[in-house]
Amino acid sequence: MPYVLEKRLPGPEEIEYKRMIRKGLEGGSYKPLTPEDISKINETVLRTIEEIGCVVNSDTALAALEKAGATVDKEKRRARLSTEKALELISQAPSEVTLCSRDQKNDIHLGGSRVYTGTGGTALYIYEPATGVKRQATLDDLKNIAGLVEELDNIHLFLLPTYPNELPLEQVDVNRFFAGLDNTTKHIMGGVYTTEGIRQVVRMAELVAGSPEALRERPIISIITCVISPFIIDAKYGDMVVAVAESGIPLVCPAEPLCGATSPVTLAGNLVVQTVDSLMGVMLAQAVNPGTPVIFGSVATSTDLRDYKYIAGSVEMGLLNAAGAQMAQFYKLPFYATGGMTDSKTLDAQSGYESAITNLLCALSGANFIHDSAGLMEFAMTACYEKYVIDNEILGMVMRAVEGIRVDDETLAYDLIKEVGPGGNFVTAKHTRRLMRKEHYQPTLSDRNSRENWEERGGKSTWENAAEKVKIILESRASVLPDTVRERVLSQLKGISV
Amino acid sequence: MSEDIIELIKENVIQGRVNKDDEGIEVGVAGQPGVTELTEAALASGVKVSEIINEGLTASMEVVGQKFENEEYYIPDMLASAEAVGAAMELLKPHLAKSGVKPKGKILIATVKGDLHDIGKNIVSILLRGAGYLVKDLGHDVDTRDIVAAVREEQPDFLGLSALLTSTMVNMEDTIKALKENGLRDKVKIIIGGAPVSPEYAKSIGADGYGADGFHAVAVTEALSSDNSADG
């Protein structure tokens, strides 16, 4: 036989035609703020920190800030920082933070204008579109959603999205993080409810990582705290920032100013409050433990001016978080943005357009990590399994938009155009086959059937198709922890419900 | 040995690799022999023609069809595989008679007069070749008289007619009438296709079949072939 093959081609079953998974691509083509705007916001932010400062209700936080050089009025518990001091503390924070996954395939390198997505929380309810029922979320929901996220390629990080209503407070933290670690290998980020919970959760992550050192080397979890707008470091959350910073685990310090309620009604005024508040968290973390990986964050949004409800799907939320990304890039801090939610009560057109517009604005601005980007509806109070699948599709399209248009000799294809010539076609060109899957986003959910074919297949709506995918994924959901590790965690940490 | 090479032919058809320069769908396979080289090698080493066709080419096109059904493959993938089979069939053509393999049938195909659209017709041609038919493509904007002349000369088993425009699809009916007038209508099975065409229209103008798309066209041809099997 004249041919000897070096390697056999893969057999039919082994051939994979993997869809491109887009993550960590450079955004930044959308810039709602000009350089002059950024400069003016920065001046106002630094002036606010120096002249107005922040009330610090946590003793440990206040002591840490004072030690780091803040001017403290003990009676009023007010801490102010000179511009020089503030910039010094901000510059101590790393510009790049890596949030590790357990299998290393889904590591997230925050910084610059690279874009990643993840879930968000913390929702109290679950909406079931098949019955139209909204019910309280349980621990099982958290496990199921972790299992969904494990399989949804365009969601890069698992942020613990729901609250297990049936559990006593002291068991919540340990159960939430275990539900995440046990069901997905993607990085787990989450809020905590008790300072003791931080200790337990870090211990759990150390066991899963293999050792305390291994966890610091490759942090597979990160913890979210918050600053209360305007300008309050809460007693409990202040203690938590200190505890997380001391633990060396990556920390997120978002602020959530609401236009016309806890910030000026203007978007620029809101940006000042959000930037000051989140920077206070960043500076506190650096005061406690210089070099702590800390993520500057925004949950800024509008309010419903008829009743002051929090709004999760406004276009202004998209603008504020896109601008927040620009401010983060200005301070060279990794950024945690908020987008992708809806205020709709069902999976309808509003649910789709609000989620898409806010995700798209954040992503195009180069927001490093878009949290809440999947699954949340109804003022972020409710999660919905099917919406994770729908948003996974939105995020795939959004990330394709971030990727932009590649222009080079290969994509311009002059030689091919010449070869095909007038009246020809590109259907059988090798170039088509080589690039078709890369150049064009391949839908995972959208229906592109003709009306006849769509009707033949049951004439299903988007959420019904999403429900089928949910069913398939959840049928095969299984623990992703090795048995020995799982047993070690369960024996060393009390109160975990399996 | 023969099993190995048949397996390689099969894999390369699935990859859509006509020859060694083709990239296929996997990264890093360019440079390795494609279906053309492998078919030549198989013939040289005495593998039976029927084995190459049935176990190498036909079986792999079934896999490709399934992948298309599963939405894993797109039309360009399907066409690449069909082209690979078509190339192999060209090589096997001279060996068919002496190996006792009966050819599947000869097909003439054309886009009718006045119509310049030929993407659909070209796709159907490639897929029919991929299914093992001998296809002669008469091109587009083909005059009715030229079609009649070609049918007389080539004596095909099938005639495929395509049109994209409602204004040109009437030329399909004219073509069938012209074949009747020349006493050729009963010598050939006629299958029509194109965006404005429907099964009802096919029936009304006296065609034998209607193909909704490329794959359907192949299926219809296969069905009409087996109807035809008695008279060979």
C-alpha cells in the first residue's frame, strides 16, 4: 500500500465540531464617557473621598483605615482620605486578578478590557414558566442551577444565585458554597451571610483545593461584600471585608447606588457615588492587607420613580455599568459589572430585550466580569432555570459582538473572490468551510426553521425549547467532586445537607 | 489491509476531503491522503470496487446525512463529502463494468431557459454525484431545444429541471411538452425543483417528481430508481 499514515483520523464518533466558546475577548469599542468626562468624574470622586468621606460602623474597618492614613473623626465614625493617600491605596490593588476554575479550563483573567460573564444573585424565588408559579427557592435549586451553568458554555463563572429559604441562617453559607463546588468546576463566587461563614467557606475551599497554600495559589472561590450607598461601611459588612482581606481570598466590593434614591438622579452623579463607595471597599481591603486581590464593582441602576422599586432591566443600568467599566480601566482595577437581568415577570419579549441590551452595553464597554448576566428576572428577586438557557444564547451573541470583525488577507479573501468571479457562488469554497463556524455565531437555542418545519416540530416558543434543554442537562447532573474530597468536606464541616 | 483502507476512505468522506490538500473539518489533517488518493491506493491493492462503493462511500454518506440531520453539519460540509464521493466515483467509473457493479443511473440536470440561478441546481448535482449517480450538468439558462437534444443523445435515466423565478418556471412545462413532441417523454423520469415550485405544480405539468431541497431531491431520485428497477 503506497500510503502510510502518521496518525489515524478520528472516527466518526470522536469527531467533535465544537462551537467556538468566546471568553476573555477584548471589549472597549463602546465608550459612553469621553476622556474629559472620566477626568471630571475622577476629580469629583477624589474630592468626595477627601472632603465628605465615609461613615464606618465596623470597628476593625475603622481602625484599619486609620492605621493606613485616613483622617478619622471617631465621634462621628467618619473616615476621610487625602487624594494622595487614596491614590496610594488604590495603586496597591492588583490590576489583574485571576479567578480560577477547578479544571483550569475556565480560569478567568480579570483586567484590562477583557470580558467574561457569570451568574448573579441572590434571588429568593424561582419562577416556573410551565406552571406560571413563583415559589421560594431551596438548596436543591442552587444545586440544579450550578449543574446548568456547568453545561452552559457562554456562562463562565458560577456566582451563587439563590437563597436556600429552608435552611437556618448559620447553615446558609456552608451549604451555598458546597452546592456550587459539588456541581460545577467553574469558579465559585458568592456573598456570605455571617463572618463565621467566611471561615467555614474558606476552610471548605482549602479542602477542595488540596491545602491552604493551594487555594491561595489558585483561588477557586471569591467572596462578595458590599459598601452601602451613599458612603457607609456597615458594621457587619465592614467586618467581612476585613475578614476576607485577611484570608487572602479574592474579594469583590461592589456598590449599588440607585438614581434618585441613594444617589443623585443623574447618571453622572450616580457614577460618583458608585465609584466612591466601591473605591472605599478597595481601599479598606488594601489597608487591611496590601496587595489583596480586590475587584472594583458596580450594581448601579435606576429606580422606578413611581414607587422607588429597584430596577434591573433599564437601559440606564447598561449605561451606568458600561461607564463603570471605563472608570475601572482608568483606575486600572478589575471590574465587576451588573447586566443581563429583566424586570419582567415571565419569559416574554421584555425579558429578552432587557437582558440583551444591558448585557451588550456592558460587554462592548469591556466590563471584565458581567455578573447577573443570566437567569435573573423580576427586580433580581427571582431566578428561572429556562432563563439561564435563554441568556446563554444572548451571551453567545453578545460575545460574538465583542469579538468584532477580523479584517486581514484571509478574511478579505480577494483571491477567492477573483476565482469565483461574477455570478459565481461561495457555497463549495474551502474558505467557506474553514471559516463558517468561526465567523458566524452558531445558535444553541434560536429557532431558524422555516415556518413549516417549525410547525412540524411542535411550533414551540423560546422558553419551551429552553425547558427541553434544562431537562436534558438536569437528567445527567452529577457531583463533580472526587469522592474522597467530597467525603473529607462533609466530615470536617458540619451542617451540609446532601 | 482492505478493511483499513476502507475505514480511511470512510473517515475522509466524513471529513469531506477530496484529496490530500483538503483541510477537512479537523485541524491538522491536511497533507494526509484524501479520498482520491485512498481510492487509487485501494484499486492498486486490489480491493473490490463493490466494497469501496458500498462500505466506503455509501456507508459514510449515511453518517454525513445523520450529522446533517443532527444539525452538526452544514450544507458546505455535506457538499464537501459529496464531492469526495463524486471524485471517487469518477475514478471507479472505468472499473464498474468489469467488476459487475451496476451504475446507479445517469442524470441530466439544467436550470431552464431565462433563469440564471444555479446555486440550488449545483448543490443538487453534487449531492446526486455523492449518492453515486453519474450526473451531467447542462448549466443554466439552457434553451429547451438544447435540453431535448441532450436527452436524445445522452439517453439519461433522469432529467432534473430547476428554476428560481415564477416567470421562468413555466419553461419547465415547455420543456416537458417539447420532449413529448419529440417522442422522448417516456424515455426519462423528470424531477423538478426550485423555490417557486411545489408538488402540485410538478403534478400539473406532468413531471415524475419534485425535490424540496438537495437531500429531498436525492431521496426522490432513489425512490424513482427503485420503481424503475424492473426495466433496468
